[in-house]
Amino acid sequence: MVEHFTKAELEEALRAITSTLSKCEKVQPKLKPGTSQHTLLIRRIKALQIASALILQALESHTEPRGLSTDEK
């Protein structure tokens, strides 16, 4: 299922992800490597980086969807 998001929705999602990523990166040095918390944080940071890259890619090739937006479904 392909979801179509507006440019504004993508930009807001990117802002939220960027903020969360920044907070995670600030906490990382405080956690001891090898602990479950550290491992989880590393994986979370990677997932947020991937999400950010995909949103940026979508914004670069964005065209407003024709038909129903996710708000109208």
C-alpha cells in the first residue's frame, strides 16, 4: 500500500525526526557501551537516520498527490 503525504506532512515529520535524533545523539555518550540501553539507542539512531533520509528523498521528488490524501481516507 502506497501512502501519499502532502509536502507539509513530510516536512513536519522530518522536523519531529530531526528533533528526536538530536536528543538521542546527546544521550548516547552517557550510556555504557554493551548495555541493552546503549544497543537500543544505537539501533534507534540508525532507524531515525534512515527515516530522515527517506523523507528527504520523498521531498526532493515530491508532487502533490492527485485524489485522496491521507487526511481524507
